[in-house]
Amino acid sequence: MENYRDQLIDGEMVAGSGPEFTSIDPYSEEPWAVFTEADESDVDRAVQAAARAFDGWRRTPGQERARLMNALADAIERDVDRLAEIETRDNGKIVRENRNQIQFAVRNFRYFAGLADKITGETKPLDSYTTFDFTTREPIGVCVLITAWNSPLQLLSNKLPPALAAGNTAVVKPSEFTTASTLEMARLAIEVGFPPGVINVVTGAGRTGAALVAHPSIDKISFTGGIETAKRIAASAAANIVPCSLELGGKSANIVFADAPFDKAVAGALGGIFAAAGQSCVAGSRLLVQEPIYERVVSAIAERAQQIRLGNPMDEQTQMGPLAHRPHYEKVLGHIADATEDGARLVTGGAPASELGGLFVRPTVFADVDNLSRLAQNEVFGPVLAVMPFTDEDDAIRIANDSRFGLAGGVWSNDITRALSVAREIRSGIMYVNTYRTSAAQAPSGGFKQSGYGRERGTEALADYTVVKNTMVDLTDKVRDPFVLGR
Ligand code: TXE
């Protein structure tokens, strides 16, 4: 069993004071690594260390912050194969995809390193010519960064680099299901010379997370995970008047018009739901297909879904691994049972791939799904596609927007006017046209509605990790009337 009993607090790897816990490899279903839980005293030490480090870090020139961030990016890139294998042991996602996502994390570090010395304010032309006014964007302070298990380092790279670039310090808590790669990154942060306290990592589950978000000395929370946890975190943030960004799930509509590039749309729909075994926040889990090509698309997707190679996620040839952990696997099977009970037509899959052992669920396609049914309204976060027909643009927009979520959406059409006018009407933070599940360090991502608030990536993310200060300067030697508001 691998020993990951340490956490990063104030520049040192130290064991947590709470009980031990293990991570179970979802392919073998054997425990493979052991960790320690941070209790309230560890959380307190980590937050205090981050608070002490803040003044030094915020005054460090952007160029130096960038140098350290780039050094960390280089170290992660050097170790990408090892880190990808570690993530695959933790969450069962195919190693090729984990490698790709960690490279994306490297890109995020470099992108935000490039911005660290370019965070500027504005001058404001006031009505009074003799008052000089300018704004500065200042760091917020101690940022609590809580991540989920589907893409540990990649999710963290949406948070930690903009936080550091802006001059904040951080206390990170990875998911209890996927702790190892974040601890590896912590070791790399020490190796490249980050000052003590700038990055801290505490490990554990909900108890540790709850202690962290309720700590009176934190200044900002950024969370990626599920809605129920998000509500508790937002309540905790509200109690302490701490700003909070939430990146939650979705039930994104992938809309295929009859004039779409057919093969490209089928491949996009397939990747949209079955990549990462559907454990992706932007998964295109509702496939809306225009009536004339509906049956043709359903058959093509079902045929391709049956050909997906399930197996050992470490194998380069595997296309889909097991689900990340047993409670989640049970939950996904529960959603499949709900869909069957609600009368959706099962086209393929719908059952575990028991011959493979582990936590495999066959790529599953339900057709003729009622958009008001449980399958269409709840996030499954697994390889389960809900297909439904639509008549025209208005019908597609109505169905797509009839959801409490609003994270992503796709439109497939060779008519660019149609594609863009439909994309404009969808109430989601991320839209794809003739592509799906594409991401870039420069492009902001985040939700509408119950998919959360705040933005990650892009210059928009920096705005989430800074506060605006306005400064006014009187350029005259005039003595003002002290009892009347000056302009
Ligand atoms: O995540 P949780 P869960 C969706 C998906 C999934 C569902 C639930 O539908 O089935 O959410 O996932 C920490 N205070 N997404 O239950 O609990 C926890 O330790 C502070 C979408 O596995 O939200 C972990 O680090 N923190 C999503 C993190 O919250 C707490 C990705 C996320 O765990 C806490 C994952 C508390 N009280 C799931 N309780 C996406 N947006 O991509 C738990 N945590």
C-alpha cells in the first residue's frame, strides 16, 4: 500500500491528526493508498499558515510569482506519466485521458503565470477634473479550494493558478476518493521552492471540508462538486460573508439538426457522454435530435456505443474504464432503474459489465426519453445517454432550457445562422457549435442556474480571485466644506 499519510502545512509535509483512510482502486477494488484525515486543529494550522504567508506573497512581484508557477508547471509536466497513473488508480479513468487532463493543468498554470504581472486597474474620468481616480485589483486573501474526484489535478488547475497569480494564498482540499495526485503536486511545490504557507493541502472528507469552509480566517471559497454539498458550503460562506464560486454539475443538451455534419455529430455526441465514462461536468447527457434523422442517429450512437472498448484503464487501448467508486456506481445503476421504470426505451447497455468485475457500467442509451422524467432532469454523471426528438428550433430551445441546470450545451448544424441563433437562446455558461467537450485555458467556463456561479479559466477567473479597490486623489490645495459631500 502506498503511503500518503502527509499533508502540506506551512511548507512541510506532516501527518494529519485524524484517522487514516484509504483509496480503493476502482478497477481492482483493492485499497492501494493510505492517507490521514485533517482534523480541526490541522485545518486551523493550514489556514493560519496561509494567512501569515499572504502579506509576503501579495507583495511578491508578479514576475516572481510567475517564475514559481512556471517551475511548478515544468515539474508537473516532467512527471505527467506518473501522475496520470496515480489518478487512474484513484478514479479509474483511462490513463490516456488523465495524461491529457494533466497536460491541460500544466497549460492552465502557464497561462495564469503569464497573467501574474499583468493584473491592472483603470483610471476613471470623474466629473471633477481635479480629482484623480484609479482602481487596482487586489488579492482577496486565503482561498479555500475544494475539488471533486473526476479530474483531480485538472479541476485544481482551474482554481490554484488564478488564485496564486493574483497574489492569494491557498488551502486546498482534494476529494477523499482522489487525494494522491494533489499530495504529489504539494511535494512538487516544495521542490520548486514555493514559500511556506502559500500553498497548503489538507486531506479528508466532508468533515474536513466543513471545518475548512467554516474557518473564520478564510477569505474566499471555490468549490467543484455536487449540488447538495454546494448548498452547505454556500450557507457556510454566507454565515461568514465570504465570497464563493461554485462549479456544479449539469444536464447539458446536445442538439443535432437534420442538416448537421452527420458523422461528426455522432462522434461528438458519443464523446460528449461516454468519454470519462460520463463523469464529466459538461457531459452532453441529453441528446436532442431533429425528427427526420432521429432513428438514424439513435441507431448510429447505439452501434458505436456497443463497440466501446471497456477494460483496464491503464491499458492504452481501453476507451472506457470503471466508475470512480462504489457508492457512485450504485447511484448510476439507480438512475438506470429509474429510467426503465419511467418508460424510456432502452436501446443498448443498461447493466453492469459484470464479466469485467470492478465498477463497470455498459455504455447505455435510452431513446424516447420524456424531458420531464427523472433521467432527463437529474445528473447521472455516468455513461447514460437520454435521447429525445424535436421538431424545430423553438422546440429544441424549449426542451434544452427546461432544466434546473445550465452548464453547457451543443448545437450541430451546417447552417451557421441557425446554429448561432439557437446557441444564443440556450441558458448555459458554455456552448459548443459543431464540437463538444473542448476546453482551453483562455476560455471561461462556469454555469447558469443551478450549475453554479463564478467563472474559471480565462481572464474572468482572475476577476474571481481579486477585489477592486478604488482610490481618489484630490489634486488641488482647496480646503473643502467638511459638512458637504465632496464630488
Ligand atoms: O461530490 P461532493 P460527490 C456531481 C455528480 C455526483 C454528485 C455528488 O452528479 O454524482 O455531484 O458527488 C467535499 N463541506 N458532481 O458526493 O460531495 C468532498 O470531500 C466542504 C459534479 O462525490 O460534492 C469533495 O472534496 N466540503 C462535479 C468535494 O466536496 C465538502 C464533480 C466534492 O464532493 C463537504 C463531482 C462539506 N460539508 C460530482 N462535503 C462537477 N462539477 O464536475 C463534501 N465535501
